[in-house]
Amino acid sequence: MGKDFIRYGMVGGSADAFIGTVHRVANRFDERTRLTAGCFSRDEEKNRASGAAFGTERLYASFQEMAEAEGRREDGIDFVSIVTPNVSHYEVAKAFLAQGINVVCEKPLCFTVQQAEELAALSREKDLLFGVTYTYMGYPMVKFARQLVREGKIGRVINVSAEYPQEWLIDLLGEASSTAQLSGWRFNPKVAGISNCVGDIGTHIENVVAYVTGLKIKRVAAAVDYFGQELDLNANILVEYDNGAKGNYWCSQVSMGHYNDLVFRVFGTEGSLEWHQEDPERLKVCLKGQPMQYYYRGTGDIYGAAQACQRIPSGHVEGFHAAFANIYRAYSGAVLKKSRGEALTEADLDFPTVEDGVEGVKFINAVVASGKKDAAWVAL
Ligand SMILES: NC(=O)c1ccc[n+]([C@@H]2O[C@H](COP(=O)([O-])OP(=O)(O)OC[C@H]3O[C@@H](n4cnc5c(N)ncnc54)[C@H](O)[C@@H]3O)[C@@H](O)[C@H]2O)c1
């Protein structure tokens, strides 16, 4: 008889951090994991206070100490969630993989393609499960969009138009303001990497479109705007997929009137699909010769993976936390099943993996390189 819950640890995610809190809430949705260990901050006092607030049994001063100690224990953590800023993802992930511990890491996976491929190779070599939290594939209606594409409902995909505009950095276009102090590491290339906007939100577009369409990007041509800042704030990106189709992606942090307005429109030879993250419960489907339709989460019209991951009745809006919880449900379910020696199916692996993380890093690097070459095509 195998275990019925798994232990996880967290690196980053102190009580005042953004995404670590979302990860902890998401883990609680299914009551399958216990937050047993943590190094929530490099600041000793913050780390201690966070550990006490979260009721964490085992607190460590550094991620290196945590990886080594947890790797040695009989009852060590089954996986670690890495929710630190981008700069440390690579070394933290590597430290835990080296100890034989499964990893969930925030996006972007790391800075360079070489680092990303090294992490992917290490996880394969050690036979470990590696998730990368690309949030939006966790939404039921995104899963339903994927299902419809896979069933051939919209025919062959011929074009994609997707965008992720935000307004929160508009003040950077003018005089310095306090908004810039929030998550300030995002504008520091030493911590964020070579990109701010594309690395923070453009990469989500790449992942969600790849998930829905199954298409891989071959090359990109991008106009990247810096508006006098060291890192980008806006990008218009033309993409070409492996099936020859084209797409256009736009990400921006300086577009008034938009908060987290991720939208994708997928056009095929037989129809089209459209989904809005700020209106996530419905999917617009237009099929040739039929009136325009809207499918709603929680109704009898939804089936497959989308149906399996919905949690509450239609009309009670699920959202960001639930999408994260769906990723964790799949991931922790896979870790649990694997620990019992059971074979994993494609459905068990319905979470973003390290391979998706590698694609994300390739995308970010190619977009920035294209921007620097006056929007010349750059292969991924
Ligand atoms: N998937 C998503 O939708 C999504 C959304 C927001 C952020 N993110 C990603 O999550 C990561 C964190 O972003 P955030 O907005 O939560 O940042 P944040 O600044 O709010 O939090 C970072 C946390 O990491 C801690 N930390 C930093 N270095 C550490 C180290 N070496 N050891 C231990 N703790 C350390 C900090 O103390 C803090 O608690 C980034 O990579 C970001 O791209 C993803």
C-alpha cells in the first residue's frame, strides 16, 4: 500500500511574496500535499516568520542546505516548488534534482537555452517529474479549446492571434513612480534575465497557444520596445509554426485599460476559437455554416479533461487559483502514482513540463535577439 499524501517544500514565497501564496493556496484545493519544508526567504527574520505563519515543520537558511537535508531524510519532501525570482531558478532546480527530488519551478525556467536543456536532461536522467507553472493551461476552458482542436473541429490551424496586455508599468513611460518599486526585480537584468515583458507575460502566450494548438514555433520576427528602459515593456511578435501557419503575439505592460488581458484566437480551415482570461468561463466557437456558439464551464456541454478538472457548478466563477490547483492536481497525482510504481498515462501528465520550460526560454531568447536585429527572423 503506497502513501496517500505527499510532502512538498518551497523555496521563495515568503508571506509578502506574490506567487508563492498562490502555489500554497492551489496545493490546498485537493488536500493531497503537505507543506513540510521551506526556505521562504534569504532574510532570516522573514524566513522564520513565514515558516511560523505557514506551520512548516522544517525550516532552512538556504536552498542548498534544504536540498541536501531533504535528500538525506527517509521522510524527505517528494517535490519542491521554486517560487523565487528568475535568476535563481536554474541553480535551485539543479540542487534539488541532484538530490533526487522532483521539481515544480516558476516560469521562465531559467536564463539560457543551455541551462534549460541541462535541467531537462538532468530530470530525464534522474527519472524525476519536473513541472513548470505556465498557469493558463490549467483553465478548464483552455483544456476544452485544446480538445476541440485535437478533434479537428476547426480543421487545420492556419493562423493565431494572441495578446497579453497589462497597464501596470505605464508610469515608466513618464516620470519615475512608486509602481516601479513593486516587484522591482523584474526590471533588473541581473535578476529577471534578458527580458522583462516577454519573459514575464509573452512567455505565457507562447505556452498557452502551444498547448491549445499543439503547434511548435519555428521562428519569430519581433519589434521589441524598451521606451528608454533597460528591459522591454512591449513587443509585437510575428511567429511561424512548424506546420507553416503564422501567428501574431502582442505583450505589453504599458497599455492602459488592461490588467491581465490574455486572449487567444485560433483560426482553422473549418472554424475558430476565442478565449479571454478575464472572462475565463466561456469559450467562443465559430464553425463554418453554423451560428456563433459559446460553451460554458460547468455545463453538460463540456467533456474530456476540461470536464474532469472543473470543481464547482457553472455560474460560480473559477479562476486563477483554480487553474493553478489543476496544474498541481495533475502534478501531485503523477508524483503519487509514480511513487506507488504505477505507470503514468498521457492524462496523468497534463501539466506543463520542463520541455515546455525549454520552449519558453527559447522563445524569450529568440524574441529579444530578433528585436535587436530590427525584427529579422530568428529561429528557435
Ligand atoms: N505563473 C504565473 O502566473 C506567475 C505569476 C507571477 C510570478 N511568476 C513567477 O514567479 C517568480 C516569483 O515572482 P513573484 O512575483 O512571486 O516575486 P516576489 O518578489 O513577490 O517573491 C519572490 C520570493 O522569493 C524569495 N527569494 C528570493 N531569492 C531567494 C533565495 N535564494 N532563497 C529563498 N528565497 C528567495 C523572496 O524572499 C520572496 O519571498 C518569478 O519567476 C515570476 O516570473 C509566475
